[in-house]
Amino acid sequence: MKSFGLLSLGATLVTLFSCIRALPQGYDYHLGSVNASQSVPTIADILSLASDLLAVQLVGAQATPADIAKLCTDFDFTRLRASGYVISRMQQVFCQAASVTDSVPSLTEVQRLTLEYSSYIWIYQAVGALNGDKARVKRLCASINVANAFAVGQDGTLVKTAICNYANGIELPKPNEPLFAPTNAAL
């Protein structure tokens, strides 16, 4: 059952790298660009979200609370750091999860966080790939089918709302910190 998250992560990363290749020529990968005072998501923004998503899924894949605690203290980040992941964000998630759980997080909680973060990654990738161009983002807004977005593993309501709001001059929303709730025994 926990393979759901890892499969979702794989699909998200494939989408991420596809969108990175689709960015317009001349796109500043570090600074993004600004369209009428709106910021355009950067590769760094997307990698930060991907770091949170991977951390949540790694916590969710652990078998025991002791395994979660090991993520906080003994995880080797060498390859992830070299790939651009934001290690400090991942450590925050690992240690927060270890501090509040006397059991592993529920599959429902991991799936909820996976849905939320993969949706934010999709939103940021889409706007970034369109370089924040309002006309193109408006066309994307008009084409998003909420039910279909849910069917492919995104929060369709969040995706449609964020994309359409951006097309109308509202900044993209920022996700909450990926926090695991304390278990009943820890309360």
C-alpha cells in the first residue's frame, strides 16, 4: 500500500523534468521572470516543493517510529544534495515527524500530503513552463477539467483555482509546512 506514494513521486519527477525541458528558451532558471509584478516560479521553488514531497513520502514508507527517527539523525543526503534537493527542508520534515509520532503516520495522512504537494509542484511547473505569460495561463485555466485533474492524482480544485487566480493577477499560493499530526498517545 505504501508504494502509492513512491509511484506518485516517480510520476511527479518525470513530469518535473519534462516541464523543465519545456521551459522557453532564454528563461532564467535561477531568477524566473516577472509579469506585471507577479513572480514566476523558479526551478529552486519547484525543487523546494519536491524536497517536501520526497520527505513526506520517505516518512510514510517507514515501518516503525524508530525508522522515522533514523531519518532525522542518520539519513545520507549526499546524492539528494547533488541533485538539487533542499536538504534542510527534508531534515525539518523528518525530525518533525519523529517528534510527534509514536506510530507511523497513517496512509491517509501521507496520501493527503502527497496529493497536496504534487498538486503544488504541478501548478508551479505549469506557470513556470509558460513563463508566467498571462494569455497562455488564461488558456490553461480554461482548459483544466477539475474531475480529470483528480483522476490523474492532482487536487483538481486547488490546481484550477491557483492557475485561474494567477491568470487574474493573484500570486500563486504557498503550501503549508508538511506537518504530521500528533498521534493520540502523544497528546
